[in-house]
Amino acid sequence: MTTTLPDRDRDHDHDREPAEDGPPAASDPIARDTLPAPRGASRRLLGSLLRPHRGKVALGAFLLLTQQAAVQAGPLLVAYAIDSGVPAVRDDDNGPLIAVAVAYVVCALGAGLLRYTFIQAAARINQGMLLDLRGRIHRHAQALSLDFHDRYTSGRLISRATSDVQSLRELLNEGLQELLVILVSVVYIGALLCYLDPGLGGAALLSFVPLYLLVRGYRRRSAERFGKRSTAIASVIVQFAETLNGIRPVKAFRREEANDARFDRLNRHHGRVNADTVLEMGRFIVLSRLVAAVAVAAIVLWGAQRVRSGDLELGALAAGALYVRRLYDPMDRFAMILNNYQSAVASLEKIAGLLAQRPDVPEPERPVQLPPRAAGRPGREVVFEDVRFAYRTGGEVLPRFSLTLPAGRTAALVGATGAGKSTLAKLLARFYDPTEGRVLLDGTDLRDLSTAELRRGVVMVTQEAFLFSGTVAENIAIGKPDATREEVERAAKAIGAHDFIASLPEGYDTDVRKRGGRISAGQRQLVAFARVLLADPAVVILDEATSSLDIPGEKAVQDAMETVLRGRTAVVIAHRLSTVEIADRVLVMESGRIVEDGTPADLIAGTGRFSDLHRAWRESLARHGSPPPGLDGRAGRGRGC
Ligand SMILES: Nc1ncnc2c1ncn2[C@@H]1O[C@H](COP(=O)(O)OP(=O)(O)O)[C@@H](O)[C@H]1O
Ligand SMILES: [Mg+2]
């Protein structure tokens, strides 16, 4: 056996399951669970987790070595009692036997005390390591770019931070301590047996050969099964998370049954894989007990022969038998520990793979500060310079283009779904970096700005208007964490959100996730706008920020939007004509290209795509009164999920 972390085979075939009774086949992204990590990454991760606890680790090692010395003195004392104590009693000398008894009790007490201290030290180390690891996973998952999150589902991230950390915790809290105890005791027992009688020691060591082969075979088979098991449990978690993340579309499309069937399949697969690991363990336990029993019987028989021939003391044989028993006793537990160990190694590898991922949108090594915004000059200039862009998972979305957005102006971006509007916006917010070319903010490449500076410079608001758990005031203050309550209220008032916030059960202190704190889509959008106003970025991007709203809500949001845009460079991805009308300039996109570019009035007067759209919109308004279709031909509202 070995305590080092094996570099398990690099090909992660075990992640691919038969489509029939397993999780979905490799084509399904859920099935691909293990990210490639550089060789030895798990070991380095473990090392880096342990490093801060070096002192405690050394103390733990010392406690363990001393404790095991006290424990393993037992049989030796028995041998001494039989071979020297008992004969002395026959000669009316109780001294040696009493001395042995006292030593026995002292050793037992000392061992108990040392074990207790050891467990405490180990628990502290484990707590520290797991705390650190969970923190790292969370920090790292947040730091990774959207490009990563496009491909790696949140369910898988959650299973890294929960079930994988849990399996490591099990190993650290239970398995590893016992494994170390077993290792130290085997060394001590081997040495003591050899000291008692080299023949006995040799025989005991020899019996380790079949045991070693057994352990080796078991480890190989169970490694494979544990890889499968941890992938299987991850698939279950992923499916669960997906159902819940998409609970609205699930309801809307009555997907419950299909989801249930899928979950059931994954769940059953997990059960089967789990049963496999248990069976494998059962086989190991039975076989190792058999080896142990045969070894003890053989050693006692052989020892008895030698006692008869006067070659071995009776006490030494008794101690030898006790030691050999002790040698094999932990083998049952050993299988369990090995299981823990396997699953922890599989988990650690997955975590290491995740932590080895580098963000595709890295922080610059030498971040550049933007010069302060000149007073009286609103916003900053944005330049797309020979930019091309392709998502990793698809073909080119934006062919080479250049575009200058002067400071303080509002550009409306219109075009059919899939034209690339959001993609362009995401490049400007630096959610992604261009494949080629540069995006410049007042002449500085976005890639050279620190994350903090970038977030101050550019803010993007999307249709979802996500609210974080916390109060309404906290949600507004996300744009400026050190804002005072007055500033928060001023922003809310400017946006026109104050009245509805004041009418909530606890006003600005209403928890948005609690009952009564339920906020409509339009109100959420107002909170999001107040957030932007408080953050006061130079550039603001609104990606269909109003398209999920109903008409009465829209007027308020429209006013709020104009407040937000004032004094900034703005890109508004517009779904409605009313939104476009407030822009200085309209960009019409088609298949990643800007096909029209001009003032709204010019484009309407022309004969291009925008003038067609505009006419259709007007006609529809005249026919139906309301609501108009969106500029990309979709219904104007109620797109629901
Ligand atoms: N995360 C992504 N990964 C791969 N392809 C994407 C991703 N997001 C969008 N796309 C693709 O890029 C194209 C442009 O999408 P998008 O910019 O969202 O269009 P729009 O906002 O104009 O509707 C589409 O073909 C879409 O399928
Ligand atoms: Mg879009």
C-alpha cells in the first residue's frame, strides 16, 4: 500500500457511460465531467492546502508516533509477564509482574490521551483545509469567464463544491487518520516481531505478499468504480440543478414527466454503480479475512512447534500471535478507507481540474488606470478596432468590423434574433475577449484595465435584472457598496422606484427573497437601473432591458431608462421602436454585420431594412393600437420564460 496520491490513468474513459443504462453518452455535455488537469495537479493542490498547517502536521505526526509506541508496547509487556513475571511470582517475587501491570495501565492511559490530542489536532487541520478549499472553488468559479460557464453547468460546479468536497472531508476526517495509524502500527509491529523473534517477523512479513496482491487488485478495480460513482452522483446533481434552474420552462412545457424519467435513469444508474462498489468491497473483506486467518493459524502452529523444541519462549509466541492479530485486524476497515481514499482521489482530481482552469478573460499583469473623466464631458469613447469574434463552441459570430461610439452618445442596436447584438455588447462589457482586434475605452484596450476599473467603466443591464438575496437597498448599493442610505434613496427617486419601494412591507429593508418582498419584472428592472445610476459608469449597455415588460410598466421604465442614459455613452439593444427613438444613432445588424448606420430620422427616410421595420411597426400600431411587435418580429411582450 502507498500513501502517495496515484496519478490515475489520464484517459477518463470512465466518464463515458453506455447510453442505454447509464447517464447520457459523451455527446451530452453533462457526461463530460472531468476537466483535464496538468500532471500532479491533485498532489500540488493537496500540498498547497496542507502548507499553512505545517506546524500542526508535525505535531500530529509526533503525537501519532508516540501514541502508537504506547499501544504496541502491550503485547511486549504480556510476553515479559509470561516469560519473566510469572516465573518470578513462583519464586515469591511479585515485583516484576506488578511493574508490568503498572506499565500496561500507564501505556493504555497515555495512548488514550495522545489519541485524543491527535484527533483534535487533525480535526483542526481538516477544518482549515476544507474551509480553504471551498473558498477557493467559489472564488475560482466566480473568476472564470463566461466562456467557461457556457460550457460547464452550474450543477457541476455545485457538485464540485459539495459532493466532491464532502468525499475529501470523509477521507480527511475518518479515513486518513486511520490509514496513518495502520501504517505506523504495521511498521512498529513488524519491527517488534523481528525483535521478539526474527523468524516470526519474517513469517508475518511473508503473509503480507498475498495481502498486498489482494489490495492491489482491489484498488485497481475500485478506482475505476469510484470514478464512475462520482461521475454518476455529479450527473444526478446536475440534472436536479437543471430542473430547478429551469423550473418555469419546465412548468410551461409540462416537462415534468420527461425530466422525471431522465432523473430516474441517472438516479438508478448511480444506485447500480454504488452497489458495484459495495460488492467489490465485500469481496475484498471476505478474502482478506481468509488470508489473515490462514496466516495466524500457520504462525501459531509453527510457533508451537518451536516452543516445544525450546527454540521460542511461550511469552514470545503469545505476543507474536497478538501482534499478528493486530496486524490483520484493521484490514476490514482498510477496505473502507481505501474506498474513501479512491473516491477522494477522484474528487480531488475533479476539483484540481476545475482549479487548473485559467480564465479566458484574465486580469492584466500591469493594469492601466483610465484618466479621470473630464468634467463636463459625458461618458467615454468606445472603439471596436478590427474586431472579430467566435465563441469557442461555434463558428464566427462577428466577422471583422470597426465601430466608433463617440462619448456621451446613445446608439440603438437592432436586428433579428441571433444577429449578434448581445455578442457585440458582451465584448464591450468584456465578458469575452475578441478573437482578433481590440475594444478600446478612451483609447485603452479593455484587456489592460483592472477588473475594478472595467466594472466602473462599463455596466451591462440585461432582461433578467437579477436580484441578489438581501434587501432592496443592498441590491441597489451593489453598484456602489459604500453608498449611504441617502444616496441609495436619491438614485431610487431619480429612477422613479422610490414609491413602490416605500410601499413594500419593510421599505428599503425588505428582503427580496422573502414573502412580501416579491417584486414584479418591471420593478426589478427599476431596481437594476437605480443600481446603474448609483454605480455611475461611463458606458452603459442595455440588452433588451425593457422587452419583458408590459405597457403600463414600460412608460415608467422608459423614463427611468432615459435618466440612466443621460451623460453616458450608451448602447441600447432595442426591442421596441419607442426605445430606438431616444437614440442618437441606429445600428442595424444582420448576421454579425452592421448593415445600416445612421440617425433614426435618416434611416426612416431611407429605403433600407430599418425603414421597412419602422413602417411595419407603425402599421401594426395603427391596426391594433397596442402592443406593437418587436423590431425583430417577435411579439412585443409576454415571452414568458
Ligand atoms: N455562449 C454562446 N456560445 C456559442 N454561441 C453563442 C453563444 N451566445 C450566442 N451564440 C451564437 O451567436 C450568435 C449571435 O447571438 P447573439 O449575440 O445572442 O444574438 P442576438 O443578441 O442578436 O439575438 C447566434 O448564432 C448564437 O447562436
Ligand atoms: Mg440578444
